[in-house]
Amino acid sequence: MLMLLTLMACSGDDSGIDTTENAGGDFDLTELFPANDALDVPLDTNIVAQFNKDLRVGDIGVVGRRSVSGIDGNTLTAELSEPLDLLTTYTVQTLGITSVDGDAFADIQASFTSRDGTWQAAESIAGQTDTTRYAAAVSGETTVLFTAGPEGIEVLTLTGGIPSEPVVLDQGDVSFDTWLVANDDESVAAWTHYGDVFISSTSADGIWSAPLPMRVPTFDAQTPTGLAITDDGTVAVSWRVNTLKTQVTTRVEGEWSAPIDLGCAAQGECSSVSLSVDHTGGFSAMILATTDGGQRIETSSFRNNAWTAPQVLFDVDGDIAEPVVHVQADETLAMWRVTNSEDAGLYQSRLSDDNTWSDVIQVRDGDGITSLDMVALADGSWTAAWIEVQPDSEVDSTTLWVSGVEDTALTDPFRLIESTTAFGQVDLLADAGGNLHLTWTELSEPARLLTRRFNHRTGWDDAVQLGTDTGPAQLLTLPGNRSHAVFIESDQLTTAFFE
């Protein structure tokens, strides 16, 4: 007898139920696989329950997962329709089990935890040699790669780790920067060609559109500085014009607006615009401007199909690194570094529901911070990582710090790694299970790309080397708590999967 079982999702914490006893008298469960509280369960497991009597009817399944259950004598088996997620606690539940004698088995719950992943050996992507720039994004189950090299601009996809044939979007070594964003239905790419910004996007059948110029070409040099897409397909793209001003255009319901100036004009030299989709579902822009006395951050938002007038959020007599902006369900957080200043350190601000950024707070001081990243965790908290150089009389010490982030302060910063070798860019990635990946480059000869994993059960794992002669990695989250690193190794586009 086969029955389709779909159970509503619930907590998945340890049930604490003894699954070997039951109130049904002499009708008992004799074995359950995976056992209650089992760890490191394979992702392709089936759920098997054996009883001391043959069965007439009943179901067993994993809460939140579709499965087909079948009875064979005294054994009830549930075959899951798809693999389990990495390092996730699941609840097993029985339903309506009756023996051939008519005895009823009282429903029970048990729990188990699936195995964690491991980094697979890095593999180069055939044909992607002499890659100078790249961008990557995830659309559904697929990784989209956008690359620039001597032959031009290409896009390709990785599905199950297998690359597609590349599609040429533009020819010649024409791009200063490459930008790529995606939602579950569409990918959008931006690049520069002879002073103009071009956009291409995928249609419903995955075909890339002909490049679309964002404005009439002029002798003004343009460089893309930001690209963002919402779940409903609204797109924003920004670019810098000769460092004097920034412009932005948006696509709403398939129609592109005319470009508008956004900040910096007649107020200073524009460095960049960081675009993001904030927690309200609109766009937020952080505009970095250079002034006579230092730098400042201006903010603008896209609401009701219009951009708000830029407002000054922060200014300092020193240098500001481009803000890192991340979002979770009900909050948007921005953090940035200040260097070459008496006020050097880390700063943060939060966006409220009424589209107002909070007062800026310095959460760490010091002029040796060289790289910063920050992520939102599934429980609503935040984690930051940064690299800090502490000059010493004999040798410079480089430290990779990790810390939680609260409203007004960092929480319990700790030294994850300390070395006399300089470190390059640090990147953080969080999965839905509350686990972290952290990558950084060690600037030795040759440079090494290293990674460490934070497992919410056991803490920080040992460092793993992903590649040598590498630049920094872009980390991507894949379904099932899997992860993907993309980087350039010896001028070759390279990928590694955590699965």
C-alpha cells in the first residue's frame, strides 16, 4: 500500500520522546532509522520503522518534506522525494499506524540531524582562460557566471556543477567592471562598452537579450557602480560619469526610465553608488562622494516609482570604503570602514520602516582595518568579519576578527586567525541553518585562498585551502544549505562546491 504523506513544517528540535515504547500495549516499534537524535545522517536517506507485528495501514514521514510511504510486512518505509538539506534537524512523525490484528499505534515524533557538507576539489571552467573580471549570482538551482576577458563579455550557467556553452554578449576587451544580479526567474548583467553602460537580461526561456545602452554614447567615461533586482523583477542600475556625478535608471514592469542624476553633482567627486534591495522591498542607494575635507555618504531610496532627494548620512575627514549593506526580514544594516583619519574605525547605521537611516554609530576604532564583510543570520542576528593590521616594532601582525553586531556595539569580538602574513579580502556567507562560511586570501607567494566553516553544532572547523595563485572569492548560497565559491586561479575562472 502506497500513500503520499505531506506534513506541515514545525520546529525540528529534539523531541525527547522515547520511540521504543508506545501506549498501544503489545504493539510496539522495534527499530527506527534514523534513530532518535541521530547525527550525520546521509542526505539521501529513507525513513524506516519496524514493528513487532505486520502492518495493515499507516504513514511515516519527515515534517516539511514530501515522501511516499509503503508497507512491507512489519516494515513501514518513507522514500523522500528530494535530498535533505545539509546540517539540518528534522522531525519524523508517524500517522495512523494499525496492525493486521487491528491494534492502533499511538502517533510519535522523533528527530535526527543530517550530515554537514565538505568542500569539493576546485575545478576550472573550460574555455574561461585569461579571465580578468567576473561576477556570479544564483537563479533558482542555477549559478550564473558573467565573465570578461580579452575576447569579450560572456555569460554561462552551472547546473549541478556542469557548465553550459557560453553566450557572447559583447566583443573586445571593453569592460572596466562587470555586474550581475538574479532572482529566481531572471538574470541581469551590466558592463561598459566604449564609454557607455549596457544591460542584458534573460527572458522566460533563458535567452539573453541584445545589449541595451543606458543612454546615448558621449565622450564622458561611464562605469557601472551598482545593480539590484527585486523578487518581482524591478531593476535598478547606477553608473558614474567622469567621477563628477552618478546616474541611475530603473526598470518597472518591463519599462526603463530615463536616467537621472543621483547625488554628488556640484558637491564633490563621486566614487561609487552601492545599490541594494532593502527590507521594505524597495531600493536603497548609498552614494560615496569625495569632498575637499574628506569623504561623505549620501543616501537615497526608490519609493513609489521615484528616487528621493539624497541626504547626507555621514561625513569624515578621511577615507570611506564602500559600505557593506545586507538585509533580513525586518531590518537593513549598513557598515563601512574609515581609514586615514583620527576617527578611523568601523561604523554602522540601520534603515527603519519609515525609510530613515539611524544615527551613525562607531562600533570599533583603529586605523588598521583593511577589509570588512557582514551577513544576516536566520535567527535575526548579524555577524561581521574584518581584517586588522597592528604594526609592531619587529613585525606587522594581521588578525582576522569575527563578532556579532548589535544596535550600538559589536558583541564579543574574537581573534579567529592571527598571522605575520598579510591578508587580502574577507568574505562571509550564511546559510538558512545558521552556519557560516568565511574566506580570505593569504598574500603569500603564491597567494592562497582559504576558508573556514562555522558549524552551529561544533563551532569553527579547521581552515581549508581552496586554491593557490588566486584572487578573492565570491561566495554564493545554493538550495539545501549548499554553498559555491567562484574565484580566479592562475587567470582561470574556477569554482568549488560545498555539498
